[in-house]
Amino acid sequence: MVMKEETFDNFNFSDEVLDEIQQNIQSIIENFDVPEDNKLDVIRKINFMYTKTKELSITDALTGLFNRRHFENTADREFLRAVRYKNDLTFAIVDIDFFKHINDTYGHLCGDKILKEVAFLLNDSFRKTDIVFRYGGEEFVIILTETNAQSAQIPLERLREKVEKNNFKFKNQELKVTISVGYASNLDDCEDATELFAFADEALYYAKEHGRNQIKNYIKE
């Protein structure tokens, strides 16, 4: 029987639980029968392992971006912060066009390579204050902080052009890759982060149904 390899995405521990585990381990070491000269070194190593574990628990293993779990935690926090301080906020969802066809035609190794290259272009297209996530499959999410719909259009269109013009290659085969993007910024119409995400998803659906390789802002009718 082949055992499924576990990843940190499978362990749905909250940050609070991880912090409590780390504090308990440190307390055990402090009270354990360890020579005083070695205690500080042991605690430092425990803290280092904890930091790496926490980092891996919020990171997508393939692309190195933040994962869906971290998006769900971050989205709520950023939404509430935007409401509290009356700041603009935009959620954008990026979908690689015809990704299933790429996988079916060239194989999953090719698909993985494209995902990693698109992830690199995503990281290279936004400010340090914006947060990029791999949501799942061929979908990515960007939280653009203090950004309204008009301002969000600029980096999102720049990203679309970068992907369209990028020279994707797999085994000396040149591939044309495009993306569709939906985004939403109208906080006044949203009760929570989930609703803002749903608006962005509606805009993405429209972009994909009307030709792909485009960005679409959600506008409430």
C-alpha cells in the first residue's frame, strides 16, 4: 500500500495553538534536568524549529507563496482593519487559462513549472504591502491593501501583460500562457471578507466567460 505523503497544509492548526505548543515546549525544557550551560542552546534550537514549522504551515510547498489557510486567516484580519480605519482594500483572484489542457497535453511536470513561473511573476508585480497566495490548483489570490478599484487595475493589468509576454518553455517547447483576473474593492457592499472574495470570484467568472486573458472589476448592478 502506498502511503500518501503528508504536507503541512494537511494540519489545520491555528497560530494560537502553535504558539501555545511552543510555549509549553519551552517551559518543559526550562524545568527539565538539562545542564544550565546547555539550556539556552536547547531553547534556541526549539524556537528555531518552531519558527520553521510555523513558516511551513502557512507556505505552499510548490510555489513558495502563502497558502490558502493563511489567506483565510489574513483576509479576515485585513478586512476588519480596512473597515476600522476606513482604508481601501481589494481582493483579486488570478486563474491560469486552460490550465487543465496544459496538464493533459504536456503533463503535470509542465503544469508545475508554469505554476512556479506565474508565482514568480506575481511576486514581482506587487508592492511589499500586498500579499500573494496560492489559493489552490491554478488559482492565486492577491490582497491589495489600501488600494481601490482604480488603483488596483494598474498592477493587475501589468501582471496580465507580463504573463502573456513571458517566454514559457518546457522541454524546448514554447508555450503561450494567459491569465484571467477578477477583483473587487467596494467595501460598502460587503459584510465580511468572504463576501468581498465572492464578488471577486464573480468578476473572475465573467472574465473567463467573455474571452479570458483579461481583468474584470466587480460592479454591482
